[in-house]
Amino acid sequence: MASIHPHIHFNGNTEEAFEFYRSVFGGAFTRLMRFSDLNSPEFSFPEEEQNKIMMVRLPIGASTQLSGSDVPHFLGVVNEEENRSKITISADSKEEAEAIFHGLSAGGTVEMPLDEGPWGTFLGTFRDKYGIEWMVEYV
């Protein structure tokens, strides 16, 4: 069965965002590459892009990985206020849902507080302090 692994683009603060996500979910990055790691005689990134994140992956649970990267300036700027697709997290308990919701929403904007959802779930939505939209549910 196919699985979904969300990937998020940032404007130079991927490392900060993923350290924050790791503080909530725990674990260790399974991949961390900087643009400098891709430099070759044929192609190199500008000096101001060298330390930015090309790819970072953080396992969440047994089968999901959250990945992200900085967008190099020559590719444009990510609109952090756009209506992005939400990342849904299904918790194993109400207590876990509350911990994840409160952890990730810290410094962000709660759109719908955790409560009984319309389709029989315990559900809440928010935009985190990096502009990423999340749904946390417990079924």
C-alpha cells in the first residue's frame, strides 16, 4: 500500500521549523542535506544558499516521514500566507492528540480548538508559527 509523506517548503527557516517539530514528535532526522552537499565542479549554489536545507526528514510514528526544504532564491519565494493543504495527524489516544495539538500550535493560530468533531472524531485545526496548517484527530 502506498503511504503519504508530506513535504513542506520554507523560505530559509527549514532548520528552525524542523528542530521545533522534532521537539514535539521526538526522534532523530533520518536525512539532513544542505545545498553545499550538492556542489560539484559543474554546478554550485550561491554562497548565501550554501547552508540552507536541501532535504530534511523526520520520522513520525512507524511509517510516516515529514520532509522539508528551503527554496533557493532563484526559484522564487514561498507564499507562507497561502491556503496550504493541511497535514493530518491521527493520534492513538485523546491524551496524545492534546499533547501534539498543544505542542505544535504553540506560537501559532488555532483555527478550531480540540473538541468533538462533526464526523465523530476528537478534532482540532491550527496554523503553526511557520504558517503550516495542521489537523489533529483522535478517532
